[in-house]
Amino acid sequence: MHGLMQQSELLVSKFIQFADINHGQREIVGMLPEGGQIRTNYSEVNFRAKKLAQALEKMGVSLGDCIGTLAWNSHRHMECWYGISGMGAVAHTINPRLFPEQLIYIMNHAEDKVLFLDIQFIPLIEAVKDHLKTVEKFVVMVGRKHMPETSLENVVCYEDLLAEEDGDYIWPEFDEKTACGLCYTSGTTGNPKGVLYSHRSNYLHTMATLSKDCFDMGSRDTILPVVPMFHANSWGIPYAAAAGGAKIVFNGPHHDPQTLHKLMIDEEVTHTAAVPSVWTPMLSHVESNGLDFGKLESVVIGGSACPRSMIKTFKEKYGIWVAHAWGMTELSPLGTLGTPNAATMELEGEDLIDLQCKQGRGVIGIEMTIMDDDGNELPRDGESAGRLMVRGPWVVKSYYKSESDDATEKDEWFDTGDMANIDKYGFMQITDRSKDVIKSGGEWISSIDLENEAIGHPAILEAGVIGRYHPKWEERPLMIVVLNEGAGITLEELNDYLADKVAKWWLPNGLEIVDDLPHTATGKISKKDLRETFKDYTFPE
């Protein structure tokens, strides 16, 4: 027997439509890629997104066509998101930090029909344009005044494109399983893989992120999503903000601590989200200038593990809660968020920091377990580490145009590639990527834990740990660090500092000091590049 309720397709256009009707004058503030700042609102963004949908239809774009965006966080990028997917096409967000060969691959693989791009990325596309097989038109996301000279053909000015339409458009209804967005993995092992989201998956993901145990974000809040919209949907924030009616502040191409801090203070930001590398210079800027964070209440940190020292500084000095988040492109991207539950509310001091250092609890909709190599589930005791497996309505089933029909294992469990444990309260902690864990004398050493502890040393700005060959123990840890200006450190000094923080047999056998650490296109330390650089490394006697 079926229930007797109305059937309404779960489409992302309903978020911006809802925001227009219920929070129409709520501000959207943005730093523009061409310079300056704009203040708009949800009603205006909805109206302009409808104009964009009209323009796309005139271009011959139809249901299921992929439309690329190569852009910073901005009101125009948000209009593209809703205009493209709202009319039934697929919004393909492209990471400009990928190598040119990867950009060519993913645009051809996606068969992008139109490419929307910010002016900063015109040289990038000019360099690869002859290799793009399917792009018919390039839309530069500025007004006529700022249109640059370019060797690209079939170029259109974004504001001119919208000016030709009247916005008299009704968002169409179609099957909620229709493809909505496309993101590619960073391709650290082989070509990037496409993850094709549906309207239904993004809608359900958004409903989960709005809950109090997740982003806890509503119409009285102001959010600054520093995480780019080309990084796994900016963790779903542009959807959630519209669905909740929150004010949005877009930083555009600006990621320096001075600009970000000014935005936080001027716009009275209450929530923000970014990777750890954004907060290291931010904290330095605030502390060295005797500043504070205004009305900021919550910082969501994901992408890589947040150092314990950073969590403590935010909490003890500024009274700001750091919520670890974990996810991946294949999870749309949210899997866990670090908010306390009733069972852990009494924790305080170092015990509470211990909890915050974990990646958090699974959000509603995500099932999560850990398994050994034989597929047996391991206990939730906070110690047993195994393969982190997930499943749920916004977890990938198969990759776009993959030769394999299924990216999952038995019972539709998806192997995340992470090693983790889960405690009795449901809090998950990543111990390492399966390919990065150091296997020493038959035991595992977590490179992530070593890195996070090392960053707490006053001399160290950034740290990466890899395993290198050892004649007795198979592998031992090599610590590679970038130092703070004017600082110095020896291996002995480092290990003295780490002695009461990790097991004795975890202490690094080698230390290398470098000017910079290599990073992937998503901002993580590239262990692959470190292993290549130090492939012939031998530990000192």
C-alpha cells in the first residue's frame, strides 16, 4: 500500500525559488573577479538565473547537456549553478588548479557544450583551446566594460547574454533522478573520475546539511564559504544557504587573510568553511595584529585533518567552535561533521579537544562502517582501524562513463580509500589514507597523526610524513617540514617534542627541511610527489 501524499520532484531549482519567495531581500555579497564588490539578493539571483536558463535554451542546450564553469565563488557563479541545473542541463564545475592535460581530459570527457569562465582563467583556456573537442561557446563572466581581448572564438559577454532575456521563465519539472551536477576527482592516481550528481541526491544532501547536528545554518546566519564552488560543490553550501535563507558572502578570487578577515568583520559572518591551509595565515594575521573574529561562531574545517593546536587556539582564545568535516567528491561531498551529541556534552578540556580532533559523526542519510581486508566489520571501540566504507542516497554508485557499472562492493558499500576507526559514540577518526599508512615492523603508523602533532611545534609551519624503506622495519617515517621564518629544528629536538604525544616507535627516523611542500589541486599535501622526490632517501645511521 502506498501513502496518499502529493508527489513533488526533488529539484535544486526549488532552493532558489524558495529563497526568492521567503528570503528575497536577504543579501548576497560578493568580491568580483574583475575588481570591486557587489551587493545583491536572492530574488535578483533567482531572476538572473532564469535569464541564464532562457539564454541557454536559445543556444540549443537541452536536458542532460554538460555546461562547464571555470570560476571563483561569486554571485554569477551561483546564478550559473541554478540556471544550468534548473533548466535540466548539468553544471560541470571545473577546478582551475588542475594541470592543463587534466583540464583538457575532463572537458572532453564531459563533452562540455558551453564554458562559463572568469577573466583570470582566459589565458588558461587560450592555451588549451585547440584541444577542446566539444565546446561551442565561451561565456566570459563580466560586464561589457571589462571584456578583455582574447584569441578564443565564439566568445560572449555574460552580462550582455543576460540583458537579452526578460526572465519570464518558469523552472521546469522533470524526474528528480535527472543529472544535476558533475565533479571530477583530483586524479592523483590516473585520470580524474567523474561523479555525476542527481537533483534528488543534491536535494537530500542539502536537507541533511541544514540540521542542527550538521551546519546548523538558517536565515539569521551569515556564511562565508571560502571552500571553492569547484571543490565538491563548495561542500553543498550554496544550496544549503538558499534553502535556509542565510546571507552569503563570496570572497571571489581573494584568499589572503587580510581580505577574508575584513569580510568577516564587515559582513558580521557567523559561519565559515575552508581547508586548514586557509586558517594558518589567518590566525597569524589576527594574533599578530591584536584582532578578533567579530561575530564568528563556527568554523567547519575539512579537506585534510585540522591540527590540534589550531582547534585549541580557536576555542580557548576566541571562543569559536571548530567542527571537523569529512567527505569526498564521491559523497557529494559530506559524510561526517564534528558536532557533540548528548552522550559527549559533558566533555571538557583536553577530552573535548580529543573529540574535536576526530572527523565527526555520520550525518543522517550516511551509513558508515569499517572493515578488514576480508570484508568483516570491525568493532566500534575507537581503536580497531580498517577500511572506511559508506553508503547512502548521495554516495556514488558508478563513475561517469566508466567501463565498470559499479564503484561499490558487496551490499553497495563504497570503499573510501581511507583507514579509520569509529568509537562507541559514533565518532569517526581518519587514521590515514590506505596508500599513505606507514607499515613498520608489521604495525601501522598514521602519517596524519604525526603531521598534526608536529605542526604544534612553534618552529614548524607545515609538515608532511611519508614512509621510506628501512632494512630492519620495512618502513619508517620521514618527516618533511616547512619552518616558520627564522626558525630552526633538528631531528632530536623534534622527537623530544613528540615524545609524550605519540608512541615511541612512531618517532620519525629522518627529518628534511624544505622551502615548500607540494600540494594537489584540492590543496592537500601531495604524498605522491613527496614519495617521488625522496624515492632514493636513506635514513641516517
